[in-house]
Amino acid sequence: MTESTFGELAQDGSGATADAGNSALCAIGRQFQSLARKAGLDFFLVTRFPLGDRIEFAANHLLSNWPRALIDGYDASDMFGISTLVSRLKDSILPAFCRKGLFSNRASKLAEDLDKAFLTAGLQDNLAFSLHDAELNQYIFVFSGTKERLEQSEISALYFGCMELLDTCFNNIRAQEGPRERLSARELECLKWSAAGKSSEEIAIILGISAHTVVSYLKSVMRKLDAVNRMQAVARACRYRLL
């Protein structure tokens, strides 16, 4: 597989998509679509497993052939991180098969409208499971269509097919997981002491610089890690294995 990788699809943070049946799907997308169709399903979705500091659908979406309107509507609903889909895959390693409500999570007008949108688009029956790569990064795979029942052999084929694709691509995914700009040694020092619970004044004493300079370094860190505060910056640095 040389035409595309998960990492290339995810490099702009928005994922890749094409309406069902659209020839615009890249090489790996066509392989996922082929897996789906062999099982009698029409749609597929690949996302990162949402983490505490990044639960939005758009931030995790890597690849799908969902209609664009469905993607945009789902992202606007803010349901992904708290959905039944994510909850089930947190509780069990077994594939989950669900006919309704997989992408929402509670009885509400918004959830009803969301469920209706998925049904109207043809995502009525859904098989979902989670896999991790060799670096223990976790991903969600969902195959959808209008098929009330899947044979165990079909589920196994989907599961193993995704394992093969993930094993081929995980190095490229991992390469894209990191800050947009490299953190300097001084910035990392300040962030390390901040993670240890030190204030700007305490860090200044430890490093022999002014508190104003410490604040400046940490602001630069937050910008580079796209974090809104120091706590989120620490969380993202840990995820990127910078600390």
C-alpha cells in the first residue's frame, strides 16, 4: 500500500471522506470500502479513540465514506465523545453490533434527530470494534449498512482485515502524532516542572530565570501544543511522549 496512509489522511486534522460510492476515495479508503461490501455493508468509519483532551469528532476522524452532511452534522452535535459507541468500546474488547442509537447516548430531541439522520443516510445496522497498534494507540472502526445480522465469519473477516491495514499503517500514524512545532529544551524544562506542580515563581528559582520568562516559555508551549491552559499542555505532552 503506497498511495496513502492513515497518517497522510490525518495530517490536516480533518480526516478524509468521500460520499458513498465516490471514486475520490484514496487507496486505503477503497480497501476499507471493499471490506465493508464483502460483508454486505456500505459504510465505514475509522477514528482515533477519543482522549480526555480531544473528544470532538472532527479531531479524531481519520477516514470514512460517510456523506459529508452527516459528518458535519455529527461533529456539530458534540455527541461522539459521550456516545454509546465510545462507552461500549471502553467497557468491552468485543465487537458491538447495534441497530439504533450507537452514535448518540441519551433520550433527547437532539439524539432523536441524530438517529434519524443516520437511518436516513442508510447507517441502520452497525458493527463497531476497537483495535490498538504496536505503540498502543487505540482506534475505532465502524462498518454500517442495512444488514440485520452478520455471520461470525463476516465479523472475523472485518476484524482481521482492519488489523492488517492498521499494522501496515501505524508507523505513519505515529509520525503525525506530535506538536506542530518542536519544543525547545527550555520550554520542555518549564513544562516538566509545571507538570510537577511548581508555580511560575518556583520554576524561575529552580532554573535561575525570571518568572516573566517562565510564563513566556509556557505560553509558547501552549501555543505549540494547541492547549488552552498548562494542564492541557501537560496532558498533550504526555500523550506525545515529550515528558
